Amino acid sequence: MGSYGLCITTTQFDGKANKAIISLLAKLIKVSKRSISIISGELSREKLIFIEDISVETVSYLVS
């Protein structure tokens, strides 16, 4: 597993921050938004995210 930091400017109101994180990750990793889900931490600053059909190594390579 890897740990990464993201900076977004969207407010936390109505889950907009979570949607912004998913959108940003989808663009960075070049996958659909549907393949990304927040496993835990929806209301927290720290989140555990699952991305379908992609390895941790591939994600590390794409976001670095």
C-alpha cells in the first residue's frame, strides 16, 4: 500500500471534497470515476481509497 497527499480547494460540504478527490485521482491515473471508491474516512481528512483493476505499483508510477 502507498500513502499520498492531495491538496484540493473544494469545501467539505455535501461530499463535494470526496467527489473532487475521486475526480482528481481518476484524471491522474486515467481510470473511470466509477472504479474509485472511498473505503473509509468519508468524513475524515485521511481516507482509504480502493481503485479497481490497477496495482499499487502502477498507481505509484502514474502519480509520481
